[in-house]
Amino acid sequence: MADQALRKAPLVGRHGGSAGARVTPAGPATRLSLRAGTDAIGTLSLAFGLELPQRPKTSASVSGRHALWLGPDEWLLIDENGADLMAIAAGVSALHSATDVSHRNTAILVSGPDAAGAIASSCPLDLGKTIFPVGAAARTVLGKIEIVLLRTGEEEYRVECWRSFSPYAFGILAEGAEDAAL
Amino acid sequence: MLLIYCPYCEEERSELEFRHGGDAHIARPTNMADITDEEFQDFFFLRDNPKGLIFERWRHIHGCGRFFNAARDTVSDKFVMSYKAGEPKPDLSGATPATEKPLTEKVGETHEATEGTAK
Amino acid sequence: MSGANRIAGQGRLTPAKTARFTFDGKTYQALEGDTVASALLANGVHLVGRSFKYHRPRGILSAGPEEPNALIDVSRDVARRQPNVRAPVQEVFDGMKVESQNRWPSLSFDIGGVNNLLSPFFAAGFYYKTFMWPKAAWEKVYEPFIRKAAGLGVAPTEEDPDHYANRYDHCDVLVAGAGVAGLAAALAAAEAGARVILVDEQPEVGGALHYDMSVTIDGQSGYEWAQATAAKLKAMENVTVLTRTTAFGYYNHNFVGLVERVTDHLAKPDKKLPRERLWQVRAKRVILATGSIERHMVFANNDRPGIMLASAARTYLNHFGVAVGRKVGVYTASDSAYEAAFDLKRAGVTIAAIVDNREKPGDAVLTEARRLGIEVLTGHSVVDTKGKLRVSSISVARNGGGSARAIPVDALLMSAGWTPSVHLFSQSRGKVAYDAASGRFLPGTYAQDCLSVGSCNGTDGLQATIEESLAAGELMARATGNEGGAKVELRGENAFEWTGGMAGAGEGAGVDTTVKAFVDFQNDVCAKDIRLAVREGMHSIEHIKRFTTNGMATDQGKLSNIHGLAIASEVLNREIPKIGLTTFRAPYTPVTFGALISHSRGELFDPARKTPMHAWEEAHGAVFEDVGNWKRAWYYPRSGETMHDAVNRECRTVRNAAGLFDASTLGKIEVVGPDAAEFLNLMYTNAWDTLKPGRCRYGIMLREDGFVYDDGVVGRLAEDRFHVTTTTGGAPRVMNHMEDYLQTEFPHLKVWLTSTTEQWAVIAVQGPKAREILAPLVEGIDMANEAFPHMSVREGKICGVPTRLFRMSFTGEAGFEVNVPADYGQAVWEAIWARAEPLGACAYGTETMHVLRAEKGYIIVGQDTDGTVTPHDASLSWAVSKKKTDFVGIRGLKRPDLVKEGRKQLVGLLTKDPNVVLEEGAQIVADPNQPKPMTMLGHVTSSYWSENCGRSIAMALVAGGQARLGQTLYVPMPDRTIAVEVSDMVFVDKEGGRLNG
Ligand SMILES: [Zn+2]
């Protein structure tokens, strides 16, 4: 029996950003790509302990667990405390699909007064206060890659992307942060 | 760069989030294996490419991920409407694309257009 | 002192704030805020460039971006050097180096000036006619000549050291132009609560208020009002004011491109600052307040240095404090030029005369000219000029003939009236309309949600402009749902309303004259060239434009279009609107590549995708190859090994011991739901309902037309869960293809797809020792051959972390593919390596993978297939279900062309000389001695040296290939013809026993 394999995050050791917008790799989290029809939403919400959002561009968050509306039958669940989301899903008999994407994605946190400007350097989404308020979430693009953007606070955003794209995402956000702070 | 209304996200989003999907309302035959060569040709190969109003598919691939249909004027690029996949083709025979709509009273008074006459 | 022509007490620059720059090596002093043009004029320099075709001496014509003549080369250092900069736009910074262009050996003595003498040979259309024959002369004579003569300026040779930024933005109302109209519109919109972006290309807002000293608004001077209004707007949270920012392109759906020049005016810019910032703005509404551009007069030798637009002279005087001459003449068809004469006269400059080609100028300006004692010659024209490097005199004659009188001048101001700037409106696909009364093209039919206000809309008069702009600002704010704010009111007054204006050639440059009366300065197009074009049969303005190049220079005819049109109209004897205006294209002014590229350079040019094991591979000497955006380990050379050596060693080692291969880039899709098998039945040619959980199958995906689209191994993890793999390059399109069918053709199926490509790191362990290597690391999976046979999948643990362990092979050896959550990839790889290395295994790269699979005849979709290959062509008929009644491609496979004899089919090729390795892509023929063009039977798709076979092997698509086994065919190459024998595609272990070992 070999030693337990150690986990190595894709952005380990990276740091960047500016006085106006800090750019930092998020810690590991468990993630689920959850798919279900409308009739299963109640049961699944109960199981995961949060109300799965049903409106476009919205999310629900309860103590480090987030459910982001990505499409009419699609949510991205993120648990920053590492809960076994697959196990929770396995306990739900209502028709759904749960796929573990904990390692597929990684996240970058952008925070500070110029956070929105940093993201707007490469993201065509309107990040205006009323149109993308705290709690808003959307799958969109950042430069040449796809991301999922979650506004976690007035000046705080979580950028989720696939792991191999994360150095690119980090680089472009760091450059955007530099420019937004000027 | 187009601004496209996604009927699932219920808002206009940048074209960067979308992928074009060809003509809309071409249903795959349910008896696929049995159709004639001519029927297959019409289904798979032949498209009209009209000037003016067309019905086309889009996928909000970097958004909600859904396929949907849109009616667009190929001359002005104006979208007349977009609607969810599976919904029937709307009757737009009465609709003119918004191209020629004057924006204000003042503009309505002005003269005929004069583009270059090169042929 | 910052120039002898700076007049104390004039202008807005601060005399104490100086900056030094060089022009053609000579040092000059400027004031902070000067443009290169104003600084040169202050120092008495009028000659700044040579023209494009005739190399004629040229000066400064304008004070804005319409400048066609004063194009300069500006550099900060050797890498930061930009040609074709407009001198009236470029601000001076301390230490800048400016050079004139298009001259050799010097500006004042230019050998190319001989073109001027040879000008009869350079008539309009000369490119098309002169260089047609003889054909051979093109390469040796004409092209080098044109290359040398054409193009202005010299591109920098070094890489651009600056960086550029990009910003997406959104607003309710975007206002382009911050003159009176734009400021008023922005103010009204902002006060109503709209999100407003106001842009202006100049360093400061104000537009015409820079020069028009007679304007007062709400009791303030126009210029002061403009600055105060800008300050007020900047302080509002809902407003962004961008100066030095050009709205250069108006695209679909109110998408407007802006470029902000951030550092070009700074002596020592902070390194963090981008040189330029591209703004990609999506505006709900757009207000165009782009003003208008003064036209020059078209008359003989109207291009000498010192001849300039009247409004430009006012700008140089009133804003920069510079007199453009000491004895200045005016030639005009419009009242506006009179005000230039008044301003100069009041500043102490002698006005030689105002030559007005109209019999009846406006009463007000005429009275004021008389009051100031300025001689006005109405009904007269300037018919010629003199002066080698600067205008020295003008010839004035009464219209309709008579003797000319020479008047000495050192500058001549001219105005033929004003052309509304409808460029952005036209770019928005709006249709302009000709207003015959005023002789202007104005916005006609709108195509987008925008409005034009002020002089770009043909609105004359200050108060009318203000009221129209305020109304538009409020209207647009309301239209975008803003309900706040009190109504804005402004009161403006100015001294004179302007009348007049003309288009086309003036006296002495009319039909039947051959003088050089320039219409387009930048492209050296004269009035006679346009007439020649018409005589040569060009009757549409689009043809005339291309024949003469009128309006085709980088200034896009901002000055010349209307004149050109009028001259064509006269000779064609057709009204101007019947001839039409050419369409304006983006960009309004040139945009740097740097701004358009912005962040997409260097490491951010394209994402470089690396697998979880990349660092280990790099540390172990891997050479990488690009596969799409992925960096894949290609081969692992040891010290002294060539690529060939390394690949041969890797190939041997895998078959004799084992190898580790990073297969993480393979596309993976999780297919989940009760109808998963039914869905895969439709997407692949194979039958999936018969596949038992725990087993795998090789699947082929077709397009509807029956051609192979992708392939991969699919494992069934549970009744309702499949782990699908795709080719590396095919992953995104296969996912889209499957989603398309699922959402739009088979929406009744209860199944969902999730891309899991990056969830799993994949370590292929292949070779006779694979099981021995892995078994001790694995928990919860029976690794025995019978318990875990070829083409099966198990879930358990490896190195203490979860794994999906596949027993499968792309090498023909017994093998496994270890899937672990990606963050564990490197640690698990290292643990496997620690066991593998002592057992004689190696790490191998994609090249060895390619050779090993070719030795087994396994195809690579996209290499051995090209979108015209059916499963049957690829000898994969066994993978096409005969029982299914539907799958994507089922009907396509029955198309007559796909079932007929003689199709190209994949076969093996063995060269007669085993040491010869064929070239991939090489063509194959049956008879190498047939006459050309030969009948080609197909081409080589894959070809390698196979160390394990001790010879070369190849795969090829050959017409009727499967019926040609054993035949000799030929591969003609430039230096020899290679004989090959057609074989089957399995070169190693034809029975396949090793797979089950
Ligand atoms: Zn959507």
C-alpha cells in the first residue's frame, strides 16, 4: 500500500492583482454539475439544504455552499467546506443527474473596489450594480475561455473555470486588475 | 458584434456567448432509415440562404447552454424575435424588420436614401 | 521662447511650461499642451512632409484628425516608433523625436520630387494601365518600384514594448463628440439619471469652442463652459467622460469601438499604464455629436505649405496662441473664414485680402470686415499660388476671366464650407440623404437606436444646436427607463451665423484645365483626375473612387469626398444625389493593432492548456507538441538521443516491459440518466443497450451524412451512467453535437451530459508489465486477468484516492488507463512511476503512441480519416450495428456514393525497401510511367519507422483498397518513385493475443 496521494491545485503559489483588485486562487472545494427537471427541484433543495434557484442569473448560498443557476435544468453546486455532494445526491431518488466536477473546475477570487473593472477587461457581461447584483451568477466568457461568474459581495467575485484554463484566466484577471486600478 | 436575446436567460447577451446553428425548423425525419435519396438531400444538403427574414438556430453555448430559434433579417441583422427550441415557427408575414423604422419625428421627415449606385 | 510666432496673451497654454522635441534632427521648443503641428507653426515651420505620389512639399492643412498632409513619424525610442501620425493630433511631450516622411535624402531636397515633373505619366488609373505588361516586368521592375514608392512611413523593426488594455462597458447613452452638442446632450441624459459615456478625440472637451471665441453659454465663454460642464459630468457617478478617445467604429446593435490614447502624450509614462485602451461599449442608445469638417478650396496649386483651413488657423491662434503667418490671405466661399480673418487681425496679423468667390457674402461678416479695414474681393477667386517650400503669393482674378493680380502672402486660409461628419452614422448602416438647399449629405434613415445632433445633423445655429441636443439627451435617457432629474436649460449666444459654401473645383480649375488643383491631398488626386476617370467610363462614384483613389487614403476622404462628387457630377451632368456617396467604413481614424489585440499577446495570446502531470513531464525532459491548445509530451529524449532514437526506445520498451503515457487530454463526457443507453444508441453506430455495467466498447460517431466524426472508448459504469471518451481535438465539438441532438431532436430522452475532460487525470499504463506495476497500488479492484478482462472498467482506489480504472489499450499491449481526480494526477503518476521505473518501463509521448497504434492499425480520426471516410472505408463495419433502426448517419451510409465500388479505403502499405519511410500526404498511383497528370488512387495518411517491426509501416486511403491487397503501387516523389505493396493494417500481433496477457 502506497502513501495517500497528495493533492496539487492548478494555481498553487500564484498571486497577483493590484491595490484596487486582488486576484487570488480559491481553496479547494467540492463541486457538482446538477441536472434535473422542475419536479425534482423541491426534493433536491431539501437534500442540499438550499433552495435551488429557478431564475436566470441567480444563485443561492448557505454557509459556504452555493447553488448557481446555469441553465433551466442545470446548476453548479459548490461546497467550500468540501462536503461530499455526490453522496448527498446519491440519496435523492427523484430523477436527476449529478456528476462530480470538483477537480474539473478551479476558482479565482477577485476582490476590491476595482474588481468589476478587472473582470470587465475581458468579460462582455454587464456587471452594473442593478443588473448583476450580489448573488448574481452566470456562465459567460473571459477573453478566449468560458467561465462561471458569481458575485459574492459588493466588491467580491468568484471566477470558476476549467483547471487547464486557470493560468490563462489568472493572467488575464491580473492584467485587468492592474489596468482597472489605474 | 450582435446582441442576442436568449429566451431562456430572458435577456440580451453578447454574441461572444453564442454559437450559430444553421437553419431552424428542419426536423429530422422519424423514419430516418427509410427516407428516399431526394428526401435526404432536402433534409441534409439543401438550404435557401434568402435575403431578408430567416429563421435560424442559435446555442447560448457559453451561457445557459440551450439551443433556441431566432428570426433575423439578413440584410439589417436585426432580430425580429427569438423563441425556445420546440416552439412552433411564428407567423411573421405581417412583420417588417425594424430597419426602416424612423426613430423620431425629426428623422421621419428626412429624405430618400442615396447609397452608391455601383453595380 | 517657444517659437517666434507665438503671440503673447493669445491662447490657453502656459508660457512657463515648456517641452523640447526634435524635428528632422533639429531641436525645437514647445509648450505643454501643444500639438506637433502647433509647435512647428509656432517655430515658423510650415514644410512638414512630402506628398504620396508626386512628392510635393506639403504643410499643415488642418488642426484635427482630418489632416491629410502633415503625417509624421513619432518616436520615443527605437522600438516605440510610429509612422503616419497626424501632426495636429499628436501632442508634444518632452524629448519626443519627430521625423518627416516620404522624402529622400531630405525634406527640402527630395529626389522623388521628380515624380512631380513626370506627373503626366502618373495620371489617374496609372497603376492599372501602366503595369499590365509586359508580364515579366512586373516582378523585376514594377513591383519593386511600387513597393518603394507606395506606402507612407516606415514600420518599426522592433517588437512593440508597450502593453494595451481592453475594457467592455455598457451604458444607457453613449455620446460621441464633446462639443457644444455632445456636452449638452450628455448633460441632459446624465441629469435624467442615465448611465452615460461621453467621448471626445481631443485632449479636452469643447470641439469648435477651442477656436470660436465669440460663443458664450450661460454667461461663460464657450470654452470655459465646456470645461466646467465636463468637470460637472465627471463628478457624477453615472457618467464616464473619456477624452483622447476616438469612437472609431459603430457596429451592429449599438456596439461601438472606442480607442483611448493613454500615454502617447506623456514624456515619462508610468510603465503600468497601457499605451492605449480599447473600449468595447454596448450602448442602449447612441447620440452622435460628431460635428462637421471644414472643406478646402479646389484651385491650382492649392497644396503649398502655408495654405490651410481657416478654422485651423483660428485654432492655432485662439487655443495655441500661434499666428500661422504675418501677412495672411483668405480664400473662401463661406462666411466662416471671415471670423478667422477677424481673430487674426485683432491679434495684430496683417490680412492681405479676403477673396470671396461669392458675389454676395453674408451682410454681417462683410460689415465687420469693412469695419476692421480688411480688403474684401467679392466675386473673385484665387487662381494660382507661388512659393517653393511655402506659399509666397496668390494670383487673384475676377470670376469669369480678366487679368490676375498677385498678392504676396505667407499663409492662405481657405474655406469651402462645412461637411457634416456622418461617418459613424453611415457605419451604423444609416442611410444619408442629400439636402439640396444646403448642399450637404445628412443623416436620413436610421438603422439603429441612435440620433444625430448639432452640425453633424445639419443643424445650424448655436441655440438650435443646444436645444436639439438637450432634447435628444433627455429623450434617450427616458427611452432607457430613466425618470430622474430636472430639465436642463442652456442659453447660448454667438456673433455670426454663417452662410455659404461650395463643392467642386473653383475658378481656373474647371473643365478643360490641366492645373494641379488638389481634391485629395493624401493620395494626390486632382480635379482633372476625376474628370479623366469619367472620360474613361467610370460613371459610378464607387468606380471613380477606385480608379482615382480619391478618398481611399487613411483619411478616408474626410476633406475630398464631397469635392470629388461635385466634380464628377459636373462632368456627368447628373445631380449629386444621383451619383451617391461612397459608404464610410470603420475605423474613423486608423487604430493600432496593439489596441485591437489588447491582452491577447505573449502568454495571454491563447490559453496554453497543461495537464496535471505537466510539471513532472517537463522535469523529465519531455519535448512538447501543441495539440489544439494543449501542450502534450511528444517524446522524452535522454542525453544524446535524437527524436528518432528516443521514439524507437520508447516503442521497444512499451512492448517489452511497459510505458506510462499521459492521456489526460482525451475528451470525456459523463452521460447520465435512465435513457443514457438509448441516447448513445442514437449517437453512435454501435449498440449500447447490450453493454453490461463494468464493460467498455469502442464506439464510432458519424455525422448525418454517414462520415466518421469521432471515435472513442465508452465505459458503462452503471445502468444509467456512461463514461464516454472522445478524441483530444474533438471534445468540444462532440459535446456540442450530442447536446444538439439531445436538446432539439431527442428532447424526450431522460439523460444529461456533463463534460468531465478536466475532472480526470488519465495515466495510461501499457505493456506486459502493466498489471505488475499497478496491482500493489490499487485497492478494491480485483486485478486478476479473468476478473478484470480487456475492455472493462472498475471503480476503486489507487494510492488512496478514487479511481475509474479502465482495462483498455491503444497500443495492442495489455494495458490500463488510470483515471484519478485531476489534482491527484501528478502524485499518482509519481507513485506509478516509482514502481514502473525499476521494472524497466519508460514514460512515452504522443509520437510513440502514434507509432504503436499504427503498428496495430488503429485509426486516428482526423489523420487517417478526413470527413469523407465511412466506417466501411476504414474497415470498421464490425462496429456498425445491423439491428438498430436508427442512429445518426444510418441514412447517410446508404447514399449511392457511399455504397458504390471503388471508394477510397484504408489499407496498409509496405515499402518494397523496408528502410524507406513514406511521406504522409504523398500521392499513390498504379502506374508511375503514365503521362501527367497521373490518375491518383489516394494518399498516405500515416507513416512511421516501426522499431518493433524493424521496417517502415504506413496506412493509406486507396481507391478500392481492400481489393488490392498484395498489389504493387507506386508513390512518386520529386527525386524518386517508391514501390509499395498493399497490405492489411495490422503489423504487430495480428491475432491480438497480447491484449489479453
Ligand atoms: Zn441563455
